[in-house]
Amino acid sequence: MSQALEGIKVIDFTRVLAGPFCTMLLADLGAEVIKIERTGVGDDSRYFGPFVEDESLYYNSINRNKRSVELNLKDSQDLEILKDMVREADVVVENFRPGTMEKLGIGYEELQKINPQLIYASCSGFGQTGPYSHKPAYDLIVQALSGIMSITGQPGEKPTKVGSSIADIIAGIYTALGVMTALFHREKTEEGQMVDVSMLDAHVSILENALARYFATGESPGPIGNRHPAIMPFTMLDTKDKYLVVAVGNQKLWDTFCEAIGRPELLKDERFEDNRARTENSEALEAILNEAFKEKTTKEWMELLEAKSIPCAPVNNIEDVVNDPQVKARRMIEEVEHPLLGKIQIPGMPIKLSKTPGIVDKPAPSLGQHNDLYKRKR
Amino acid sequence: MSQALEGIKVIDFTRVLAGPFCTMLLADLGAEVIKIERTGVGDDSRYFGPFVEDESLYYNSINRNKRSVELNLKDSQDLEILKDMVREADVVVENFRPGTMEKLGIGYEELQKINPQLIYASCSGFGQTGPYSHKPAYDLIVQALSGIMSITGQPGEKPTKVGSSIADIIAGIYTALGVMTALFHREKTEEGQMVDVSMLDAHVSILENALARYFATGESPGPIGNRHPAIMPFTMLDTKDKYLVVAVGNQKLWDTFCEAIGRPELLKDERFEDNRARTENSEALEAILNEAFKEKTTKEWMELLEAKSIPCAPVNNIEDVVNDPQVKARRMIEEVEHPLLGKIQIPGMPIKLSKTPGIVDKPAPSLGQHNDLYKRKR
């Protein structure tokens, strides 16, 4: 089978996470992604744990399917090699702080002169414009600024960071979407362009109901915990061994639920007679349910509730996720052969295309592994 | 200026969040998105709060720029109208439970017969294949199953849900990326195809370091709180009025930081002499810093730390975000004119394209607002 981005050449200046996540998606879709790494040093994330035999599994997971070429961007000869590469490229992706590429003489203005059809994508903390444009950004900084921390956590308690670097990742996915949109436009018009995505913009765009609530009421919502703001019980419960979430979305399910868990007396309790009452008395109800659910394990509850078609799920830890039958069936954990480590496991490709599938089959490159292929041309 | 998806027609069967988020992005990029809504009823999210004068701001925020046509998919005449629309369409997007479109006689197999170049995108809880395929999915269920809850929250405390419906949203963005990839391929080959994205797959793909850590050690990481696992201080601190995050990423910044906050004695404390020591004694250090930071407001600390170029940010609430100068400069909050409500504010478009910009200028449609335009054809 062919891949959608076969024949598309991407010069990849990105480091660490947001940019590399973008170019990983493009590589999985079939693009030739050539990672430009600092001679003798490489991407900072080569030095980020976790390590197995001095190899960063972190670097490996987000740089599979790419090629690595070492260049010193302050060396005039290397810069000429780079410009030759850009001449033949379709896309450049970079995630430096705005101004860095320009200082090196390889900003959008310069590169489009040597390749007018080039698509040049920048993924930065705050974007190429605006008062924060030149500020340093880390995922933590952007999560704080974006408001996501203020709505995550237990009600009345401290703001809480999301446990993965989603500010980086969402910006990376949006950058890939920007590149594909620009490639589509170029295919029709032969016109290149610049794509400018910021972590902060990306994060603001996903605030969803919290923004709508603010615009409707003028009040900032606080952390919402694990409960649904308007449906009850639609929350996480403690079990004998772990946790469980249940989604009892209507009155009929509530009837079934109370019978299923052996608490028919709750159906006669007027504090819980309808969804409005249950939401108003959610703390009392949650306390009763947490007590009740401690009597069995998550697995026992799952069997009991699933038999009655009540939407529920275990709160999986990472080991559970990796071994989940659906995750396996969808090949969301892939194995690739690493030259030093043997078989290693990395996340799969979440976009399933029937005719041009994403493929995850090559490990991340060693530093400079493809120097010969691109540097010997001169 | 032109838009990249001008002339692209999308038949949109999606409801509530994941699917509508995808088609919103396509509409913002210029596609003609025709939302098929149940006659007299419409998308469920028209009935989800927050409301202003009976209009759901939630519905409005994710359905701007779209058109609405009412159809009863169980009525044979309406089904014929629909098929006529599909004949002229480029893309179909749906987020029903797998099997629903097939039961209605408008699954991928059927629709590609009447339009072989069609791109048919499905966005579901668990995907079109695998043992969970037909299970009901809600954001809470997928957050639990995906492992994100197990790594979000304070260390040693309960798993915590992310405060926005990110399982839905990330799946929606991936679906848009799948559609663009398929459109690019079709532009080159005239071949249509099916795009299959699931909320669970999408979420597994963003677990990032947590997956790498599990594969390296065989142990599931727990909730990581607001601290960086390997850098200190790189965390949230309490101030006199609110909270603040600081990112003190190296020894030089640590020296500057201690001087800036008036605690030079910390530099002589061997518990904190280097990053490794600070990480090992992070609780002691965080307690000292939280005490110290209570002496001034977040704003006062921001001024003091920014003057010394120490990366930091306030933990914004939603009101702060909406009024943030960078968010404003990037037009991440847009105003559209709503026929009943007047000017309303909704999130902006995070992908900034220089030649074919995303545009957010039309409000969400009223139910059936564009019936005449599409139904009178027959």
C-alpha cells in the first residue's frame, strides 16, 4: 500500500516535544523527515530519561521513522548544504524561539527566496506575533497561562497540571494539520506559505465548556474534580482495590444502577429522586456510593455493571493501558527493532486511513545516521 | 484572501463534541460544512448549557461557520435528498457508534458506491474495529481507560480527570488531520478513502513520557502533581493571593532565583546545592518556597522574577485568559454577530496560515437555517 505523504520531503529543525510530535505524525504518514541535529550533540531530548542502556526511550518514542543529519548551523559550509536540502524540500518545520531562524539567516523570508513553493511551519510557545512572542515557554508555563490548570483538580483544592505535556502535544498536532492544509493548497495552486502555531493558542482553543460558561456568566469556573457538572452519578468511585468511573446518564439507568449494586433503597430516597436532586446532593450520594463500592473490586463491579449495560470503566494505570485488549487490537502500541536495544515498544498511529495507512516501523535514527545520504551530495 | 478549503463540501453528521470539533476546524479553514440535524430536534448539544436566552453558548462555540439542514434519516424521501448531497460532496464526517450509519443504509460501503472519490471520516469512542468497538463512550470513560487520569493529580492522591473534554477534542483534531491527509492524497490520485479515529487511540498517543517510563522500568508512574519529575524548582507555588509557576531549569537560574527572592541562604544549604539534591529534597524546598512566596502577590512576584529573566507565569483563571494580552493579540477569542444574542465571544482559530488564513466570522446556524438552500433542489 502507498502512503499519503510519499515523496514529500520535510526538513525538521525541531527539538524536544511539540515540533518533533508534528514531524512524527508526518513521518508516520509517509513523509521523508530529515531531522537536522547539532553536530556531535543532537536533540536535547536524547539526554532526557527514561534510558535503557544510555538510549533515551523518550527520544525514541517521538522520533521513530525519521532520519538524522548532523549540521552546525553556524558553519557557512554546513549552511550551504542545508540550503541545498531546502531547495529540494516541500516543508520546513522548526520550533525555536521566534527570531532564532532569522538570526541564522534561514528564516521564512530567506528560505522562500530559494524555494518559493516551500511550506514553512513554526511551532512556538506563544507564536510569531504578540507581546509574549519572545518569552521562554515550557509546558508547565503554558498550562498555567492557558487556564487548564485552573479547571483541573479537586473542587476547592489547588490547580493541577495535566499529567502529560499536552500543551506541547496539541500544538504539535495542530502544526501537522496546518502543514497538511498548506500542502493541499499548494497541490492546487503551487503556492507555498507560512504556518504559525503556538502552544498557548492551541491550549486556549481546547478550553471548551469552561470558556462558554465564563462568557455566559462572567464567572471563572474552578476545578471540577471527577464529577460531571450537571449529571449524577457520572463520576469516579473508590472500590476495594482501585477506582472505577460510572456514567449514569438518565433516570432509567439510575433505576438499573441502584438495583444492580444492591441498593434499591436509594430509589426511595427523595434526595436522589431525579438528576437535579442527585446533582444538588452529589456529595451525600458520592459518599454513599464510595462506601458501597468498597465492598467489591473494580473487576467485580465491572462485570456486574457491564451485564446491565451501565457505562463504566476501570481507572487504568499505564500497565493496564498497554495490556488493554482494545489498545492491542488497534495497534496503539507498536514494536520496532532498535539496532542497540532490540525490540522496543512505542505508541502507535491514531489516524487509521484505509488506502494510505500510517506506518510505524522504523526506530529513531542514531545521531547523524543519515549524514552520508544528504551531505555527500556536495 | 482565499481559504485553503474553499470549494470543499463536507456533509456533517456529527453531534456534541469530538465530531463537531473536527468539522469546526474544516469550516474555519474554508470548507462548506453542512450539518445534518434531526428534524425539529437537532444536535443534542443545542440543549447543553450554558444558555443565554435559551441559546446554548456551548453549541454556538463549536458550530460556528457551519450550515444546518434538518433531515429525518429514517424517512426515505429525506434519505434521497441526503444521497444527492453526498453525490456532490467531498467529505462525510460522522461520530455515531460504529454500525449506526450502516443500519441507516449510509455506511462507507454504500456511500462510496454513489461517490467513489468520497472521503468518509468516522470519529468514535473506540474505533471501527476491536472488542470495545460497540461500547458507549463518554469523555470520562475514555479518560479513565486511557491512563491519563492515573498520571494526573497530586502525588499519592486520587486519579484526576483533566478539566476539559480532551479525549473528545484530541480525537476531533486527529480526525481533521486524517481528512486533510486524505484530501491531499485524493488531489494527487483521485482516490477516496475511509478515515477511522477513536478517542481511546487518540488519548493513548499523547501519554508521552509516562509510556516511555513504563517501558523502561515496567512500573506504572503515578500522579505527578505540579512538579517536574527531574528538575527543581519547576513547580507551582502559593502566593499571597493566588498561585504562580516557576521554571528554574539550571544552576545559574537557581543562583539568580535565590537572590531575586531574597533568600541567598538557600544557596549555602547543602540540601539544595545542585539539581539532584533539590529534586531529592523537593518537599522540603517546596515548603520553604511556598512560605516565602506567601509574602507577595502573584503580580508582585511576576514583576520581580521577570526582571531577572526567570521563566514564570501566573496560574490564570478563565477570566485572566480571556483578558490576557497575548491571547488578545493572537485573536484567540473572536467575536461573531449572533442574530438573537448580538455579539458573542467564542474561541479563535489556533492555526495561523499566511496565505489561506482560518476565518471565524459566522455564528452557529439556527436549526434548519439552510434547509431551503439544499432541500429545494429536488
